[in-house]
Amino acid sequence: MIKNVKPVIVVIFSLLYFTSCNVSTRQITESYIKTEIEDHIVGEQHYSSIHLIYQRALVDNGQDYVELAGYVGENEKKMIIAADKIYQIRSKYKGDRSLLQEVAFVELTEAECKAILKNNRSLLSEINKAETKSKKEKMYSDYTVNENMFVSYSKKKNAKIAYHIWLYGVKYNISSKTLNESIEEFLSL
């Protein structure tokens, strides 16, 4: 009987390990596209395609999640950026672990995507030229994409240059290489 206990324990731990590591795909862009972009009219059919281009949980002062998707409808093509940020809010009582989640969705046209690619090069060139005077100073080089989004490079003295997307005034860190490659993939759809 003792000989059979070890394999059972191994199976239980294996099941716990594999089920805990199984991260479900969030695809918040899909939900947004199906409910906010597409019109669903009773009795009519609709055809579209959604291309999940990038998704990743980012950690920066809380938990961030960014997703990029391409949408091709019957008469339109858009890139959708979805992002959420989770904050732990101040405890109201002992043991309170309440969280606040902000979710943002931005729709980009092909022209806006091309403009990001074009402007990223000049933004990087400008921030490389910038000289910071102290470690407390941070320099920015920004490009406004539309009323809901701008992109920026930032630089501090003796630190690496960082790239950010700002959605509705909330900053998300993502590499410019990742964004550029994602836009190029979207444009090729």
C-alpha cells in the first residue's frame, strides 16, 4: 500500500502544477470588437476577421496587460489596442485586498499606424540628442496619434531610453520594437 502512495502524490502535484500554469487567453480586444465596433442586426449576417497580434502582461507599478489586434471588417480595417492596469487600493479594514482595474481601448486607422512608424524614428533621434542635467530630470519626446493616444520616448541621466504608449492619460511601457513590428504585421493584413 505504501508503494502506491508515491505515484498518487506525484500525479496530484503534477495536476496542480499544470492547471496552475495554464494561463487562459484573455483576448479583450475580441470582446470590444464584437460589441463596440461591429453592428449586429437581427436577421443579417456579418463577416469579419480578428488577428491577435500581440498580448502580454507587463509589470510596472502594478499589473499591466496590453493586447494589440487587427480587425478587418466588410468595409473597414483597424488596429485595436486594449490595455488594463490593476492597482491595489488603500485598505479600508485589516485584510482588505481590494483592487481597482482600469481598461482602455483605442482604435487606430491605417494612416495613424503609418504615422506612428514614421514618427518613432524622429522621436528616437530627438531623445538621443537630449541632454539631461541631473538624475531627477526626465526628458520626453512625444507624438500625439489621436485624441486618446500618444507615444513617447523618455530618458533620464545615465539610464536607458524607455518607450511608452499613453492611452487616455495612462502610461503603459511597451518596447518600440514590439509596437513597430505589431503595426507592420497589421498593415500587411
